[in-house]
Amino acid sequence: MKESWDLIIVGAGAAGLMAAAEASRLKLKVLVLEGQKDPGLKLLMCGGGRCNATNVKVTDKDYSAGCAHTLRHVLKHFSSEDAVRFFEQWGAPLALQEDGCYFSADGNARTVLKALLSAAAAGGARLRTEARVTAITAQDGGFNVVVNEDCETTRRVLITTGGRSYPATGSDGSGYGFAECFGHRIIAPRPALTPLLAGAETFTSLSGIVVPAGLSLWAAGKKEHSVKGPLLFTHHGFSGPVALEMSRAWVDARARQGAVRVDFFPDERREGAEFLFQDEAQKSLKTCLAARLPERLAVALLHAAGVDGLKRPGKSEVSRSDRRALERVLRACPLPVKDTMGYAKAEITAGGVDLKELKGAALESRLQAGLYFAGEVLDVDGRIGGFNLHWAWASAAAAARAAAAAKA
Ligand SMILES: Cc1cc2nc3c(=O)[nH]c(=O)nc-3n(C[C@H](O)[C@H](O)[C@H](O)COP(=O)(O)OP(=O)(O)OC[C@H]3O[C@@H](n4cnc5c(N)ncnc54)[C@H](O)[C@@H]3O)c2cc1C
């Protein structure tokens, strides 16, 4: 007769593998079902292949989530020290960078993946790949899990199928469908941490330039969101941490005609742009600007302002309207965003299974006993800096521990 499992985990990404390690350590008989040929494909892409696995300081402020209480509860029980200790123990030490991010010490995300696989295998968790789950139904106090026209039975199920971003890695949103079958509400999924597409060619010739910038999102005359950090110009538009961080707010404000503005001097306390020319009155505007910004960008901004770069501030050649136009493009330049690069290039999916329908830190469904969720499938998304993987580890550990406690 076919064996039955204590816990079936659907999806062998960051959350599924951490849950397999923790649940098997706690003596559950665990089967992990992964649709792809290999587990952890997205994990291998993390941090440009170096894997930013956590951050020295993780708080609920680093996330957007549908229920702050549940978020805080889960984070409280799995700190960044816990993550660092876990990966150290399983042969993947993490190294702390100056900015507070922890990366795989050998600069290789594969080492982090191997650590997870070793930990899961050490506890006896079984992993089946090329095993795509197509249906989950409740039966006789347990579950039937349909996979490749075969059926597995289990007492509990943990859904760690991820979101919709980078669907080629296997995360195509199937977890939302499973949750809906049990009556769960899905908070509208949308791409987040994704590059912005330019709607005009003003800046696309600047591809490859990176500058410090302050981005702000405005709707109905109000500033709704602001971020500061490196901005990268690309062939398609805008990327780099600030553009990625802005994408979610832009998507949310799109229907309200939300507009992004950029300050090219984000650390300058003085207002306006006069400070740039004060002591350089005899030099041309272009020379003054090129001393502070990459020359190609300086030229493009002068062009966007409609001001002749050869004019010199000290020779009364720069009119009041020139000064106003310069101030606008240098300190609050409208960024011509027409769209985002969507799920194809999104590091994360915002939205997902509504946290309010789960039991606090257990992450167990209030609608179906024995059904758990963890990772990106939930309505939680973090900012750049290791926070999304930290959520995967913390939520997976929480759900696995709750499933083990329920068995006891
Ligand atoms: C390019 C890129 C870089 C990133 N870099 C970082 C970083 O450095 N730091 C950070 O914190 N975050 C980073 N992230 C985000 C991070 O990768 C995710 O937050 C994290 O992987 C989510 O883990 P998860 O286990 O919930 O989902 P996933 O990692 O997406 O795993 C879900 C798994 O479930 C499987 N699956 C789906 N449906 C089924 C099904 N029906 N049956 C069987 N299996 C199924 C999928 O094949 C997949 O393997 C990055 C993301 C991307 C795309």
C-alpha cells in the first residue's frame, strides 16, 4: 500500500526547502513536491547569483503585508541570527556587508541551496522533482494531493508555491488557485521590485549610467512614496534599487495617474539648483553640471530643460525661466514611466493569500484545518536587502513548527 505522509510541501523553493528541513527535524514524515526538474531555481538567481539571504536588522517596517500582527508574530520567532546560524550549521556561512545585507560568504547562491537540501535530507524529508501538483482536496481529516496523474495522501499540506514573478522558474501562481479552492481570498497579485519602462526616449540613450537619486511618487498633488539610492538607466527605461523599489507604488497609483519624479541631488540639503552654479559663475552650465553628474546625463538634462549648456550663470546669460527649468529637471524631473517590466522581471509578487484568514504565527488556514501557507504565496512583500528571503525562511519555519505541534 502507498505510504501516507505527515506533511506534503508543495514547491521546493526557498520556503518549501526551509520548511522541509524544519518539519523533518521535528520528526514529521515529509514529502516535498516540486514541479520543475530541479529545486530552488529562483534561489539560484538571488542577489545576482550571490544570494542576499537576510539582513542584519529585520523588522515589520521592511515589509508591506495585509496583517501587521501576523507579520510581527512570524518575524519574532525567526530572527536574522537564526538564519545566519542555520546556514552556518549546514555549510553555507553568510558574510555581512557594510550595508547590513548578508550574502553567501563564497558569493554563490548554490551553496545556500545545497545547505537547505542537506538539512532537509538529514531529517529524512523526501524530495520529488518533475512532480507538478494539479489539485489538492480534503478527505477524511487529511488531504489528497494530485501530482502527475498520481495521488499522494497526507495529514497536512503546506503550500509554498511562490508568486507569479519569473514564471520560468516554476512560480506561476498555481498556489492562489489551491487556496481559492478552499475558499481563501487572494489579495490582487501584482509585480513588485520590477524595472520601470520608459514612455519617451529622453533617457534611453543614457543606458548604463548609474547615479544616486531620490525618487518620489506623486498622485493628486500629494507625495505618496519616496526612495533614495542608485538609479540605473537602461535601454528600456529605469532599473537599480530605487526604480525597483518604486515599481510597486507606481503600479498601485497607476489608475490615479501617479507620476514619478527624480531628484538628482538626493543628499543636498539646499533647495533648488542655484548651489550648483554659485561659485562657478564663469563656467558654462554644462561644465558646472558635468562636474557633478555623468556628462551624458548632464547634456540630456540640459536638453530636457530646454536650456543652452554653453550659457554662463555669471554673465546674466541664464534667465529666470532657464533657472526654473533647470531646477525642475535637476531636483524634480518627471520620469516618463509608461509601465513596468511586469512579472517577467519582477523579483517579487505583491499580494497573495490573505493573512487575515490564517491563524497568527501558525500560518494555518482558518477555513481548512491542516492547510498551511508560507513564503511569497502570502500577501507579504519586502524591500530589497534580503527581506524577501528572510520572510521565506521565517514563515516556513513558523508553518513547519505549527504542523509539528499539531501532530504531537
Ligand atoms: C532575480 C531575482 C533575484 C532575487 N534576489 C533576492 C535576494 O537577493 N534576496 C531576497 O531576499 N530575495 C530575492 N528575491 C526574491 C526571492 O527569490 C523570493 O522572495 C523567494 O524565492 C520566494 O520563495 P518561495 O519559496 O516562496 O517561492 P519560490 O522561490 O518562487 O518557490 C516556489 C516553488 O514552487 C514550485 N511550484 C509552483 N507551483 C507548483 C505546483 N503546482 N506543483 C509543484 N511545484 C510548484 C516552483 O517551481 C518553485 O520551485 C529575488 C527574486 C528574483 C526573481
